[in-house]
Amino acid sequence: MSGDQRDQRDPREVMREEPIVRRLILDAVSAGPLTVPEIAAALGAPTREALTWVMGMRRYGYLREVKGSAGDGYFRYEDAGRGAP
């Protein structure tokens, strides 16, 4: 097992944190749409974990993707207007 794989947290642990980081992600995209790597950088979190949170928030209507990629192959995500509880 490589060092990168050993450093990864259990996906269930990452998913449990989504309600906690939801407000942080919505605050990050409030200034404008961001890609997953940009959201990860804003949170100081690994991109893999940010991707898990963004996909969950997209699924439940907190985020939506902006049509077309950012030119770097990534979609940008914006607040879908649902707000955080």
C-alpha cells in the first residue's frame, strides 16, 4: 500500500463531516463559482474529501454546476440557493 493510500481517511468518516463543512463550502462559493480543487484549497482540505462533500451537496440541492468547464477540465459549482440549515 502506498503512502498516499495509507493517509486517506475512511470515506464514511469524510461523508459524516459534510453537514459540518456545508456552511464553509457555501461561504467559499458565495464570491463566485469555484472548482473542486479551488474549494479544497479554500477549506485547506484534500481534494478527494472536497469532491465527496461537493457531490453530496450537489445531490441534495445545495450546489449546482455552472454549464461548461472552467477550461481546465473541472466544472465550477455555485450556491443553488437552498441555504445551509
